[in-house]
Amino acid sequence: MNTKHIFLSIILILLLLTTCTSGDKQKIKLEDLKEAKRIDITVDGKLFASYCYSDSLEKPILFPIIAADGITVTRGFPLAPRKGEQVDHPHQTGYWFNYGNVNGINFWGNSKWLDGSLNNLGVIRLKKIEEINILANKGMLKVNHEWIGPDGKVILDENTIFTFSAGQDFRIIDRLTTLSA
């Protein structure tokens, strides 16, 4: 084995030891609150994040996201403004995924709080919740979204898998998204 392989092997062993001996796995729960159009992700009964899919939003988002130490890491504006917080860029709400130009349609700067002067704004809508599950102490949420142009036509189909994991001192959100024309 060369030095590079030895170094990589040591890193892998340390990662495995950390994972196997950490012993601080936390209980994750995903609760579908259909009437509120959101799914709450909790860790040991405390809110970690909410997947919000209301049609009053321009796109599904994770909001809020709360770190292991209880600090909210997403800004509040425009949904839940906090004192001293900047009140610009209302389209940058929570944690979300989109693009600014898909066939000339803006999915990035879309917001009902803008002045409405833009006529090329698209929206992203939840089509279906495919699966909500707990696997190996990780929460898993599979969703299907449609990217819809201002004319009502579907431009893209999005399939996303969120994986939520947590320990005493950390929270992790993994997102795997596939877009199809």
C-alpha cells in the first residue's frame, strides 16, 4: 500500500469508529400535518424542520430549520420576521431548490411579495408525497413536484428524496433531486 491508501484507510477507520461509537443517535419522527400542508420533522420531540407545501407559497420549502443547539438557522422573513432581520429578497424563504431561467421562465425570483411587474414567473407545486419513512434511524421523505409556467403548462417534473439524520450535537439534511423535462 502506498501512503495515499494508508491515509485514506485511516480516515475511513476513524469515520467508522466515530459513527459506531458515537452512541448519540436521536429519535427522528416525520409527521404529516395534511390540514396545515406541512410535514414536521422532529428529533426527540423537538422541531428540526418543516417541509411546507402550501399553495400560498411559490415553491415547497423547508422552514424553519433548527440546529441541534436550538438556534434557528433559516431567516424568518417573510413568513415569520424577526426583529433586526433584513427584509429584502422575499423569494429567499427557507431552504429550497430552483433555477432562475428554465426556458425563459423565472423559478428563482418568484414571490407574491414582489411588485408583480414580472410576467414570466413560474411556480413549483407538490404533485405527490411518494413516501414518508424511518430507515435506520433516519427520516426519509420522497416527493414529486411539478414546475409550472405562467401559462399553466408543466415544464419540469422533479423527484426529490430528503434524508434527515441527527445526533446529540448535529443535524443533517441530505437532498437528492432529479429533474426531467
